Amino acid sequence: MEETKINPEDFFSEQQLLNIKFFKENLEQYLENPLLFDKYVVIHDEKLINSFDNFQNAARYAFKNLPRGEFIIQRVYDESKIISCRRAVVYLNG
């Protein structure tokens, strides 16, 4: 099966793409900040607006206070340190 490539520009507004770029450019700095590490940050107009312990609170804040289609919510974590593993279930007769 042929893999379909996803173009981010098909899903995000121009402002969201700018916010994503801003987040990526500042991620190293955020990772070093203990107040931001492993938090969900709301970014709007290429500025970090606020951080939250969970996605639900970040989304609640953003949808209540910011124009839709302009903000992004990102978790501050280092993707290179994530270990993925496969989980298998074994059923034993007996």
C-alpha cells in the first residue's frame, strides 16, 4: 500500500502554521524551563500565551479566550526521548 503524504497546509490556517514554526524555534528553550516542561502551551500570534497541566484545560482556555483557527496547543516534551514499544497479549489455555 502506498503511503499518503500529509501536507500541513491542508489542515492549518496560515496563522497556525506561523505559530507551529514559532513553537519549533523555541522548543529547546521551553524544554529547559521547568515551569514549561511536560506542560501544554497555548500559542497565539507567535507568542506563548499560557501553559497548563493538561490538554483539556489548555483547550478550554484557548476556545474561550482566543479566535478559533488562529491558536495552537502543543505539549512541551522531547520527542527524541520517547521510547515506543509493542505490546502483545498472550492467552494461555489452562
